[in-house]
Amino acid sequence: MSTLEQIEAAILTLPPDEFQRLRQWFADLDYQRWDEQIEQDIAEGKLDALAEEAIA
């Protein structure tokens, strides 16, 4: 059984309150990583063309 399959199986056994805590933790982590990616894209100039288009 892969690690992912083990995690999935463990999640299915969580009581509702712990499942809710996991969902919130995962959502927070996802938003944090998304913010980090956006900041990296900005620093690398990947969004410059979009910014210039919006200003124009």
C-alpha cells in the first residue's frame, strides 16, 4: 500500500471533528502554497504582461 493510500484510508476513519480540523489545515496549507507561488511568479516577472495590460 502506498503512502497516499495509507493517508486516504486514515482519513476515512477520522471522526467528524478531526476531519473538519484536517480540512481546515489542508485549506490553509493550500492557500499558503498558492500565495508563495504567486509571489514567486511576481518576482520572476511572469505576471508583468498581465499588469501592463490591466494598466492600459
